[in-house]
Amino acid sequence: MSTAPTEAPLSPNVTDASLYLDGIPYDRFAEMRATPGLVWHDYHDGGFWAVTRHADVRTMSRDAEVFSSAVGHTNLWDLEADALEARRSLIDTDSPDHTRLRRLVARAFTPKNIRRWEDTVRVITAELLDEFVEKGQGDFVAEVAAPLPIRVILTMLGVPVEDAGYLVELSNFLVEGTGETQSIPPDAFGNTTELRLLPFNSPASHALFEYGEKMGEMRRNDPQDDLVTSLVQAEAEDGDRLSGSEYRNLFHLLVFAGNETTRTALSHGAMALADHPDQWQRVLDDPSLIESATEEVLRWSSPVMHMRRTTTKEVELAGTTLGAGEKVVMWYSSANRDDAVFDDPFAFDVGRQDNAHFSFGGGGPHLCLGAYLARLEIIVLLEEMAKRKLHLTRLGEPVRAPSNFVHGVLSVDMAVEARA
Amino acid sequence: MMVRIQVNQESCIGSGQCEMLEEETFVLDDDTGISQVVGTGLLPADRAEKVIDMCPGRAISLTET
């Protein structure tokens, strides 16, 4: 069903995970954006159409009927039917399943309800920053960017904070699963499930499923005012609303997406502020810029670099005719540097207006559930840094995740100083 | 120019974007989490366009009059 392109492919390569050890291959994306139509990209189990321009990502994101999330997979490689079923979460569904699942969790994440967490986020952020300042230097990821979002999402879920370290560790292994190699054996964490049936093909997913089950069991017996309780109640009230598999995958998604992606945004944000001291000075001089600075950090960081869809019927996009059942991949990392939309896209500008970045997706039903939580965490971090007049200095290059999916930073050493 | 908008309850995913943008026109129902139009449902055309565009579920539209 996959139609080969008529002209010779440009053979771009933006999927080799090792490329990302040096950062996003922006030059390759620029070349693809400048190429008329969509660019065909080879891939192990059959190629895909790369969608790299902002306008095309937008069009695709908003047409979920033609560009399905439920068929094939939302990652680059296809999954067998049983694997797709076992791993299916909010991410891999179309309406009406998507609408039903999304509504179960949507309320906790509306802009209005997320504001209730501001004090919690502020207390956690202040504590982490004060500890970091006291040390004077260290790995910004380990000191601030990783613990901040995980503590927040675990508080919302109702997970004990002492388990945060374990869940961060699991999450790191999951990111690895998007690359070519796993540093842990298939039977790690007592896993006996075939890896292809686990999200990210990772035994760490087994551990996260197991943890989620245990949490769910605790809340079934002893309900609390938290997200896990509301999920298990949705499961109990009416089995049609949330199956056991859906619960596991939703818990997995909330833990993974709730920490990995925001950690990435915070890490790149900190690096950008250290690398562009003039921009940080602008924020210090005028804290009303924190809102636009937050959007710029989001654009700059592209935490999730792509999502894949599969066509349900023949459709034309950017002048290229796609058949039914074809893989189409939206590269948010490319759209976020598209000069058709962003003036001087490679400038980090904390005052950037009308910043229509796609770090939460290109619109449509799969818009990032945690968008306003992520924004809140970045805003509060910037506010607390500004309040303390903190200045960050890079002590070296970051260690990046070998992943074409998450723009992850594993560690980055920085010095921090409070200048009155 | 004022226009009247409506919410398609089937496709609303409860994201709350509309409630944030136009708090006097939309409110998420306490029980269902689904957006409801409160009051007249009238908005200036440019603001209506924005809230329609921002809705992830493509659930908001102009009423046919």
C-alpha cells in the first residue's frame, strides 16, 4: 500500500538516534522544509513521509480522521496488532475511544484547575533551587530539572515522594527504548513479558505497570483525593469506561509524559538562559516577560520531536498525494524553526510575540494533556530564579539522550550564583 | 460584529481552552467535564474565530442563523 516516490529520494536521515547526541540535525530539517511537497524518508520497516513545515504539521494535526493515531503506531515503527492493543494509551487512540479516555483525565489538567497546583509547584521549586544554590554547582538535570516535574506529577497522582527516584530511573530507561539499544536486559525488574508488548519495548515499562497496579490497588482500598483514585473509580464504576489495560497505560503515560518532557524543557531552558545572558537580563529587568520567555523556552526545547500518524484514506498534503495506510511523521522540532512562521527562528528571544510553537503538538485532539502544567512549572521556575537573581553558567557540554523522539538531556553541569 | 457559537458535546474533549479564553461564555460542566455555553453565546467575531481555532476537539462552531 505504501507508494514509492516517483523521483529519487533525497535520502535524508533524521532518525538515526546517534545523530541526536550532537543535538537536533537542524540543517537536514531546513533542507527538507525547502524541498517542495513532502519528503520520503527510508526507515527499517518501511519508510514514511516527513512533514517538516509548520503549516503542514498544523493541517495534519487538525485532521485526526484522515491522519489516524490508532492505526499502526504513533512511533516510527509499526506494531503488530496484539502489541498495539497491549500498549494502547490516550496517545494511540482516535475518537470515540480517545474522547472517552481523555475526558477521564482532562478535568485535572484544564488551565483553570492546573492553577490550583501553583503553590505546590512553588514550594518544590524553591526547595530545589535553594539546595542547588547552596551547592553552587552541579548537574542541573539531577538537581532541578528531573526532580521538579516528577515530584509535581507524583503529588497529583498521589504517589509517595520517596518513590520519585525510582520512577525517574524507570523513565530514563524508557527514553532509551526509543533508541536502538537498551542498557538493561529484557528480564530487568523481573519482567517476563515480551518486549514488543511493552511501551518503548522496555522492561522498565513492566516495572511502571506493576507500580501503577500496586498504587491502584491501594487506592481502591483506601480512596484519596488524587488522580489515581479518580482513575480507579472510573474503572470501578463502569468497566466500559476504563479497562485494566487502559488504566495501566494511562498511569504509565502520566508518569512518563509528566516528567520526561517537562524535564527536557527545563533543561534546555536553563541552557538557553546560561548561553544567552542578555536574554536572562531582560527577564530580570522586566519580569512581565516571564510569560513570553516560557513560550520561547518551549519553542526552543521541542521536548517531543515527532509524532507519527497513518492515513486512513487517500489525501493530498503539501502537494503530495498520499495513499491510504501510509506513514506520515510530523516533526515538531522542524516546525519550531520554520522561518515562514518565526522571525529569526534560531534566535532565543524571551520577548517573542505570537509564538505559535508546536511543543504541545500542532493542535487537534491530541494536544498535550499536560500543556498548562508544563507551562506552570516553567513559569514558576523562572519566577523563583528571578526572585533570587540567579545566574547560571555552563561548565560543559550536555550529555544528550540518544533518541530521535525525546530531545532529552541526561546531564548538564552548571554553576549557579545569586547576584544581588 | 457579534456572532453566536455552540459546542458539539460529542466531540468536546474537556481541555478547557475555551473556558480559559472566554470565561463568561464557556464553562466546563462539573459532572461531565464537557464544555457548555452559558449566557447568550454571543462573541465578537474575531474572538469567536480564535476560540474556534484553539479548540482541540474542533467542537466549537458558529450557529447557523
